[in-house]
Amino acid sequence: MVRSFTLLCLLILALPSLALTQLIASVDRNPVLQGEYFVLSIAADDTVQGSQPDTSALLKNFIVGPTSLSSQTSIINGAITKKTVWKTELMSRKSGNFEIPAFKIQGIESKPFNIEIKKREAQTDDNNDIFIKTSLTPHTLFVQQAGVYNVKLYLAKELSEGSLTTPELEDAKISQLGKQVESNEIINGKRYLVVSRDYLVQPQKSGAFTIAAPVFNGRIRQNYRSISASAIGEDTQLTVKPIVDNYQGNWLPSELVTLHEEFQPDSQSFEVGTPITRTITLTAVGITKEQLPEIKLENIAGIKSYPDQAENKNAVRDGRIVSQRIESFALLPQKPGTYTLPEVKVPWFNTVINKMEYAVLPQKRITVTGSELKSAPIQPDAINSNITNSERSQQAPQTEIVEKIEPLSLWLTILGYVLWLLTLVILIIYIIKKRNHIQNRADSKPENKTQDNLKACFSQLKSAAKNNNANEFNQAFLSFCKIKCGSSQANISHLLDLYQSSDLTEQVKNLQTALYSQQTKNIDLDKIIMLLQKSPNAENTDSLTLKPLY
């Protein structure tokens, strides 16, 4: 008892003397291959709270990944040792010698040092298990013209996990088109899994630019072992031409722009009060759907026009982006007669012949007739002046009936139009309710399924922990990562970023070390389960962006 009390007093007396005295920066390997990730560690000899190194200076020469924090305290023979470590993933697209600058925390500064980035050997199809090919269509773009940048990752080995970065281009908009496509290809007798992605590249300034190729980093299986692997594609040089002078209208740089129209019913003669649906489709190659202009029709006396909501869409065809804008107009003739629908004209710039052109719908004539329910008026000369008074008395009721038919046909036309509108409203309400019902079912089912899958994973984890089976525990843990992160492409590093728990990171590191190296570590599987049952930070969940391959 006295001994324990004495030790406690010594610890209390020693605490004020502890302070940050040393800051050491280091990397896990040097030299490093071009396009290969390496880990920068910054270690402090004390517990540091509320501060972290400023890594913004690294952005000049490196791609900077997320930073993780870990701290530990140990007591050996009454001596207290504290340590705080920040780890950041870095990658350089260029080869050469680069400086890792000094970092400063609480007045203590680390020493700068140099790191060598070696140029990666040229990748060929026959001597690499992993390589990347890129292409851009078309090769030259105008400002705001959209090109398709294709990335193909070739894998000859089984992939455990991996991620592929997004191509980079200064002063340009880049976004992925659709989902990645997987296929198989045989090159020089070797079978490859080919992962293909299309990106929409839209430069915003003219000049000469370089598209920085994507970088792959991951792990592959080789001889029942998981080893790290990486690859980088070749950069693409791009020349962007400026907007031509004296161009008028919406700037539409394209290889082809067309206009097409359809009428429903398909006829050139219509009755008064009969709704006519006119659908106009604007199609453009090398233009995003957001760039397509609105189609406006001129007002025509005697015909009312009601525009519908436009539909925009795009797709990739033969390596080029093709966009469409579909607009529908409900035309309602009010009076009989012959009408001329004016031409529709859309200006665009032809990037093939470098000339301004127009997509045109020629004017169209339609004929509007009276309603079939109307009878022809009785002409005065049709009455025989020699008929008797009795015959005139018999003719009078017939004339009265003809006069009553005209207002009757008008009311029937109005009634038919009202019934048509009422049917349309009922149909729209039905579609909206059915869509909401389907959406509610779709929203509820995945949530329930996710909870059931999480429960099943926890059951597998507990069973493996009870049997002290690390391999079985690791398999269940990988499944848990994918479900918890909400993506089939998630891996262990994404889950650790989600939880931001130093204890969980340390325990998982022990597990991985025991599985994939000759070192032995004390693995506390029950503690990992306990840490996984804690809810991750909501901010981390919202900020988690995952773009791996699987």
C-alpha cells in the first residue's frame, strides 16, 4: 500500500516536468516510385491536443491524402513516456528530388529533408501485371466544348482492394460519366481484367494544358499473399481553342447539331378545339445537356400554345458525348383557317470546318377546319317562293332545329375539352402517387436490409472472436466495412476514416500484422467488436467520399 502511494506521488510530481521537446518527421520509404503513395509520419514526444501540423506546403509538389492521429502513453520503471504521431499519405506525379519542409507545433520545429521520386519505367502490355491506358476524344477542344476522357485499368492479378484517382486538368470541369464498365481482354497470351471509366472534360479557358493521368493504388493477391501494387497513366497534352470572334447567340461548339419534330396526331389538317402535341428534339455532339438552349416558339393568332417541361439527357456514343433536349408544346386551334408555323433556328459553331451554322426546322402549314357537329347554314335561296303557307309552317320547325344545333355543338366541344383536361389531371395525380409509393418502398427496404446485414456481420464477428479465429474474423470484418460505409467498394481504410478512433486503428493494425507478416501481436477481437458497436461521428459519415474499384 505504501509502495503504491509512493509511486503515485512520484507520478504526480513528474507530470509538470513533461512537455513537448522534440518533433521528428520521417517517411516509410525513400526513394519512392513516381505515382506511388508513401506515408509521412510526424512524431511528437508528448501528448498534443488541439494542434496539428500544417501540411499545406506539401500541396506544391505532392498529392496530399487524409491525416490520421494516434497517441500513446507508457510507464516503464516509473518513467512516463508520451507520444503523438500524425500520418499523412503523399504521392508525386513527377520524378526528381523534393524537399519535405519543416513542421512546427507549439514552438518546436522538425528538420526538413529531401526525398527522391524515381521515374517509373515505361509500361508495356507484355511485362506488367498492372498498367493504365488513357485516351481523349476529340484531341483538340474549344472553350466549353465537351470531350470524353477514357481510362482503362488492366489487371492480370486478383485484386484485393484498390482505388483509382480522378484525372486532373487546370481550369476545367471534370466529372465521371455513368458507372465503370468491367470486361476481359487477352494481350500476348495473358488475360486481363479491364476496368473502364469515362470522364467528361470541359475546359473553361484557352491555351495549352496537361491532363494529369489517374493513379491506381491497391493490393493484389499473389501466391496466397496480399501485396501492394500501383500504376500511373501517361499525361495527355491538350490544346484548347478560344471562342471565335463575332459569334452571335449561345456558344455551341459541336461536331453536329440537328433539330427534329413530330406531331401527334400526325396530320396536316385538324379540327377546331382538337389538341395538337408538337415535340421538338435538339441533338448535339460534344455538348453537355446543360448547354443546350431553350426552344421558344412564336405566338400565332388563332392558336394557343402551352409548353411542357423540357427533358435533358446525354450519353456516350463512339467515344463522344451526345446530348439531347426534348421539348413538347400543346397547340390548341381556336378558329378555322390555314396557319403557318414559323421556322425554328438554332445557331451553332461547327468545330470540324470552323464555321458558324444553323440547325433549322422549316416552316410548316396546317389547316384547321370547323367541328364535325356543326351543320352548314341554310341559304335563303334554297326556299321555294311558291310553296304554300302550310308547307312554310312545316318548314319552320326544321329551321329552328338547325339553329339549335350550332350552340349544341359548341357546348359539346367545350365539354369534351373539359373532360380531356380532367382525365389528364387524374392521370397525373395517379402517376405522382404511384411514384411516391414506389419511392417510399425503395427508401425503406434498403435501410431494413442494411440493419439485417449489420446484425449478421456482428454475429459472425462474435462467433470468430469466441473461437479465436483471426482469419474468419478478418473476412467478417471486411464484409462489415462494405455494409457500414454503404458501398461494395469500401475497404478497411475507409472504415477507419469513418470512425476516426485511434484505439480501433491500433487494434486493426495488430490484426493485419498478425495475418500478413511474421510478427506476432496480441489481438483483442472482443475489443474490436466493442469499438465497432460505437456510432461513428456524423460529420465523418457525411464527408466520406469513396471511389475505389470494388
